[in-house]
Amino acid sequence: MRAAPTILHLDMDAFFASVEQASKPSLRGKAVVVGGLGPRGVVATASYEARVFGVHSAMPMGQARRLAPHAAYLVPRFELYRSISEQVMRLLRARSPLVEPLSLDEAFVDLEAGGAAGDAESARLAGEKLRTDIKTVTGLTGSVGLAASKMLAKIASEAAKPDGLVLIRPGTERAMLEPMSVRTLPGVGPATGDHLRRAGIATVGELAEAGEDELVRLLGKAHGHALYAMALARDERPVVAERETKSVSVEDTYDVDIHDRVRVGSEVRRLADRCVRRLRGSGLSGRTIVLKVRRYDFSTLTRSETLRGPTDDLAVVREAAARLLDSVDTTGGVRLLGVGVSGLADYTQEDLFAQAAGDRAGEVAEEPDAESAEEHRQVPAERRWPSGHDVRHAEYGHGWVQGSGLGRVTVRFETPYSERGRVRTFPVDDPDLSPADPLPLVRPVPRRPEDAEPTAGDPTTGEAGSAPGTEAGGPAGPAHLATG
């Protein structure tokens, strides 16, 4: 482990939801939930305001609606999220050649490798400058952790949330870790945490006191050695420069062999869910589904199925994994299960959360009846209106879909730079209404003096077209998010 806190971990704050709040003045400071709105939808990200009600990532959307019925529920705009992620990653690469992205909104940076920092003070200055640059370029906030290892930098960034910076000085790591829950450490999930708790180990300090031999006895050789090293704040993993992802997978090792075939199937479904969340979070889809089973006798079986095309559909991955499980004999018990997806490709926005296209927003009270549902099925795909997506009206300018149903679509006309906008409702086939590309979150700088003159309906003017009676209450100028 290095002698200076020059490993930086950046985690953008409630990334998808924060993008939506920055893009939509009427949602700033309010509960926002982004995810699939269909019957099998899950929460991708919840704003800090929504988290107050208990909503969190990976929660079924139906449960989220019960906890926060008045939140705004939006279909993801992954093309926009990816473009903003690329802006952030460019800022990171300007500081070091060693940038290790973990997802669209999270990455490690080796500041020392880029000459950006060599001691605690220069690392802190580099971290603060990064946060300022991210806010200037994107209008969003990110939390930064600085430490002498990747594990500690990630722990620090979590402690910094939201919109903060935490630096762990070398020599203080053990004292900081000791009172923390064992669940703080990477690789300690609910099952391992419960197993350790039953053995009388609840904190990282108690983990270190237990000793390496005891942890190996409790958890096995590999896991026991690794956890003991982490409890002593030892982490020598380097920051690895960006490289092509070959596969996305998740697996769990069970403290007690699973013999119940029904539970094995349930675990495979749960792992498929986690795998798809990770796949989506990385902006990928894949065509080969892989099942890994380690049996009671330590024999490991791998089964795979290749689909006709790339997918990130949860139901498809679940069903493929279940078919693969049918071909595996689990008699005698299972020690480990894993689900993965390979043959990766970039997804398209329409592929991800496809079941949510055309669903209503959380603010729409009525559900379409059978007649309107049939009408909806007959509407061409390009005339469907996903909640939260951008539109443009010939008269009123740029806006976003607040909800749709019963042959109507409700639009709020506002831009990232305008005040809170006016709401209007149109027939779903209104010829003056069309899908639009997202606007930048930060107002573009005019290139010529004449560009600065506002014109009616121009999406960069700070006015939502020519819609009369715009309501006051939204902040003007570049987006500044409430951090909760």
C-alpha cells in the first residue's frame, strides 16, 4: 500500500436521478425514481429525496410506488447518461492515464501515475478541483474519496456522500476501520455478514482480532485470507486502465450447501437479477447466458446458451438461466452458483427497459382501459411517449413527457435553463408533437454575439418556447441540484 492518499474514487451522486433533476426544473428538490415502469420493472436510481421514503436501487418498482406514491417515475434515457458519463471520464483521463471505470458513474483514478498528486495536500486539491470541474461541465455533483488503496478510497467516497470529499490519511486506516460494520468491506454480503455475526464478529476490529486462522476456518481459505488482509487495511490492488469488458457475471458462495432444488432455482433467479442490473449499469447487453454451479464435491459445471441477439432483458436472462439449471444435477448439494452474460455489445436506449415504453408516469392517476390499451398497441413505436423522455412541439417548444394514457400525452414544457414549465395535454397522434434529443444540462456558450439573442422556441434561450403563463419557482441559469 502506498505512502500517500493518491488513489481517488469518484462516485456521481444518484447519477440517473440527478441528471433528470438537472434536466427538469420542476423536479429539482423532489423525489425522483428512474427505472423500468412495467410490471417487472426495478429501480435503477432513486434521488436522495426518494431515499428518505426507503426507495433504493434494485427495488421492485411496485414496492417503490407504495413507499413513495407522489414521486416522479421516469423511464431511463441511457443515451444521455452515457454522454454525460463520457464527459466525466474525459475529466478523469486528463488527470491520469490510469482510470478504471466501474460503471457509468463510478471510477478509480491513480493520481500519482498522472503526476496530479504526490502527497495528502496535493491529492485533496486535485479532488476538489475535479469536483468543481464536474459541476462546471455537467451541472452535476460527485463525491470523492482519497486514500492509499482502492478499498479505502471507495469507503471514503461513500462517507463523503452526497457532494463531498473525504481523505483518509495514511496511518489512520486501522483506527477508522475498527468500529465499522463488517458489511463495509468488499465481499461481505448479507450471508457472510450473518455468518460472522453468529460467530460473534460484527465490526472490522473484531474481524482483525479473530485472527487469520479463525477466519479461514469460518469462511474458507481464499475468503478468510482476503478478509483478514482487508481488516488490517491491506489492499495492494492497482488501478487498472480501462479495457474492454469481456463478460458481466455475479456469483455467490454459500456457507452451507443448498440441497433444496426449489431454493437453488430461487437463487439462480436472484443472481440473474443482479447480473442484469450490473449489465445495465455498464451500458451493455449480451447474447450468451452462462450458468456456473459448484457442487458439494467441489466439481464445477458450466453451462451456456447463446441467443439470437444481444439482450439485457431480465425475463430473457432469467428464463435462459432456468433452462440451463434444468440440465444440471444438483443432487448432493450446491456450494456456489453464478450467472453471467458474455458476447457483449452496446445497448440501445430502446432495448433497455423496453417493457416500460409508453407506460404512464407516477403522476398520472388513471390506468388505460381495455379499449385504450388496444389503441396503444396500434400506435406505431415512434408515437409512443415514454415518461421523462424529451419531446418538441411546433408551437410550445421543448418539453418532456410527464405521462400518457387513454390516447393522450401530457407534456411539461421546460428546459434545463428555464423556470418551472407549464403543463399541456395533447392527443398521442398530435402532428405538432415529436420526439426530441435531450438538451445539454449546462447552457451552451454562444459562439457569436448574435447567438446570445433569445428567439421564441429556441431550446437554448432559457424559455420553454412561446408557452404563455409559465409558472415561477424553478431556478434560472445552470442547473444546481439539491443534494438531499
